[in-house]
Amino acid sequence: VFRLWRRKFGARANLGSRQQLGEIIFGELKHPCSEKTKTGRAKVDEEVLEKIDLPFVKNYLRAEKLKKVKSTYLDGLKREVVGGFVHPVINLHLVKTFRSSEDHPNLQNVPTRAAEFGEIVRRSFIPRDGCVLVEVDFSALEFKISASFWDDPAMLAYASDQAKDIHRDMAAKLFLCKRSEVNKKSRYVAKNQFVFPILYGSYYVQCARHIWEDKEKHGLTVNDVPMQEWLKEKGIRKLGDCDPKVPPREGTFEAHVKGVEEWFMEKFSSFASKKDKWQQDYQKRGWFPMMTGFRASGIYTRNELLNTPIQGPAFHCLLWSLVRMQKWLDRKGMGAKIVNEIHDSMLLDVPRGELQAILDKAEKVMTRELLEAWPWIKTPLTVEVEVGEENWWGKKPWHRLDGKWQPK
């Protein structure tokens, strides 16, 4: 393919040129063009390239991602290292939803889903001598905050039952399988392309399109059967028009997702009715209150209006816990250090001898003391713990068994 590329462009041949790549793929190789720009040129962004089943394009994408890992992450990290450590700047005043942001370097954006690229970056972070890296993560926090904020009885009951998992259950409905057949990837797609989008103001047309694309992007399967084949067996062969002006055609994935959305809104009917009133109240006042005491004002889109009162307080739960943990560490003269936070998880560098005490305290702060301080949280809270013996990438799940924390 590159010989063809050089023959066409000669000395101007440039592997970094997406325009040239488009001319080769869609012009010279005659591959069907699925999307075009406003000027009529073939789109050659990553989303389009991911769908093209050509070995050259797959290798091209992998090379581009490796270059990004090197330039954006590894080179960026190297520039910020001082004496073997990086000290990112954590901002609490820049994000409209009241979340934090991070820069120099941004460790909240280190890749994790693409295993190859995540490992390259995350294995660069190692604990101090005699220590381990510990990540303590709130479990399903945003859904629990949503249930508390909307005060939806069905949502509260769902979020309070540890045996239930809304993301797993919605994956089972979306992909027409049993809950026991839902794997980590399909749960992730259901969570990020359906549950939270619906909670934050999206609807079935957008969700159907994104889930359909992600089934290939993430290589979704059910019982090792590729998702495309699995859905065909269930009678769904096409995505559908995904045109807001056209009702979805029966038998399409779009129509199926519309049905799942209707189930969701019927199940959580209090949320469905309250979100419209929430928007009307904001339009009258121009501001809205947060459960953590802040007042958000200014121009908010519909999605931001539904997102902010959930995402902001969810982050404040972590922020409150971080402050509490730091005071305890100082008071006890502990050697452990809080080294980072990622929205609903805290990362600590912990001496091995302090590990049990640190995990006990973190769980107590995040699941009991927080509820005592903020009674507006109406559901139980739980945490997930992972420990990295050698580096951040190699962390493994831990749990408490017979009063002692140990690997699962």
C-alpha cells in the first residue's frame, strides 16, 4: 500500500497526512466511503478508520496510537519528572461540572481500556521502596448519587441492593443475553453509552449509534460469539436510520434500544418526570443548587444541566474523603502518601506495614463517616480496592476476608 502511496505522491508522500491516506484508501484502493465532510471529502478520522477492515489501516492506526503514547504520555511524563517523581497540578476551579482537572502531567487521562497502551504508560509508575500502590474506588458512585438526587424510589432500591448492578442489567437487556453472560467489556459499553447518557439527557437515537459502533471497537462478545453474529441470531441485523425525524424501523437495533429506553423510563418513573421540572426551574431562575451547598449559575446545556448536579457532588464525596484521610495520616504520623485522585478513586503509596490500617481507615471514611457527614446520600456506599505490588498497571483486586485485607 505504501508503494502505491509513494508512486502517487512521490517526494510529497507523508504518512502523517490524513488527506493523502484518504486518497489512497478511498481513491486508489476503491474502498467504500461511509462518511464525508461538508466539503465532500472522505472523512479519515479515527472513528471512520476503526471500521475499515484492511491490514494496512489496522497497522496504521496502531502506529498512530503508539506515537501518541510516546509523545503525549511518555515524553510528557519525562519532561515533568523531578528526582524520580512527578507532581501534577490538580485544579478544583476549571471544570463546569465541579469535577477536578489535572495538568503537568494529566494523570487522570492515562489510557486504561486499550491494554497494550495502558500497560506501556501505567507500568512507569512504581511505589517507593518497601511500599505498594493502593487504589480505593467508590463503587457505582454516580448512580447512587443520581438515586439520592432524584429521590426516585425504584432507583434508590436498586442502588441500595448490593446484589444488583444497573450496568450489568442494562447490558443484558441491550445485548439480549442473560445477566450471567454479560462480561466486563459489554458492561462497560452499557454503562458509558446507555446508562449515564440517558441519566444525563441523551436518548435512544444517539445511544443506539454509539453502542453499535462500540461493539466492533471493543470487540464485544456473548459466550465468545462476536456481538454482530449474536444480534443476528436474535433477529437484529442492521443499526437503523438513527434519524430523529424518522421513527425507528421494526427489527433494527435502533428500535430495540428505544424499547430498552422506554423500560428504563418506566422503571425509574420518578426520575423521568422530575428531570423535566428540573429543567423548567433552571430556565426560570438561571441557576440551580447542588447537594453539597454550591450554586451553579450561567448557561448550561440540557446535558450539562442533568450532569452537573450528579457529577459534581460525586466528586465532592471523594474530595471530602481525601481531606479526611490526609488529616488522619498527619495525626497518626503515617508514612503513606496520597499521590493522586481520579474523580471517584484515590491513589496512595503505602508502606507494607501500614497497608491493613490504611485500607481499614479508607473504607471507614468513604463508606461510613461520609454518610454521617452528608445524610442527603440515601444509599449505602461501598468501595473497591486494588493493590499494585510492582507498578500501577499490575494492581490486583483485594477484599477483606475474616477481618484481613488480602488478594481476591
